[in-house]
Amino acid sequence: MRGLLLLLLLYPFAEIATLVMLADKIGAGWTLLFVIASALLGLTMLRNQKVGALLTLGAVFRQGEQVSLYSLLWPLRYVLAGVFFLIPGLISDVLAVLLLLPLKGPSITMRSGPGATHTGADSDAIEGEYTRVDETVDRNRHLH
């Protein structure tokens, strides 16, 4: 527990040190531009994640029986990456990029009920009958 507390206390100093080293290598103006660009990227990611998270979860559940743990946690990882991009510094940006990498997690077998099996692509079909009813056209009727 003390190690985690020490890590949390040293993190801001490490971020500042990496920004100073980056400014020494590429210049203060470019470093400031990099920090602003990464913050704007994080803000954009957080603003656009609302509907995207729901669509991603819906697509994951429609995939079928095998669902990746990475796919289930993708909306959470996306939001966390956006927060890391908002934090100024190189370490947080590297963590955000690592969260966005397409890593494959362990597979989870999903069932719709106890002992239920998934039948494949036919399970999404809705069966039924229909009849087409066309209205007769009255040529004497005019639009006003």
C-alpha cells in the first residue's frame, strides 16, 4: 500500500520531468502545442463516447457466443484513455495509447439463459407473414 501511495506522489513529478526533457529536445513551443493537442484529443474522445459506448456494447452482444473481455471493457478503456489524454504529460499519453491498442483478451462464453445454446445467424431472424395493401388512385381527387 505504501508503494502505491509513493507512486501516486511521484507521478506528477515524473510527468513534469518528462515534459521538461521533451521541451529541451524539441522546444517549449512544440511541447506546449503537443500538450494542447493531446488535451483536445482527450476532450473530443470524452464528448463523443456517449452513443459510441452503447453501440459498441450492442455490437459485442450481437457477436454471438464468444465475446472477448477486451470487447466488453472497450467503452471503459476508451473513456479512461480520454481522461489520460486530458492530463498534461507524456506518461499519461503513453498510457492512453496503450489502452487504445487492439489487444485480444480472454474469451467469455455468453448464454441467454441457464443451459441455453446459441443457434448462430438464424437466431436473429423474425418469422412472419405479410400482405401488401395498395391504395387505389382516384384521378378526380385534387390536392388543394
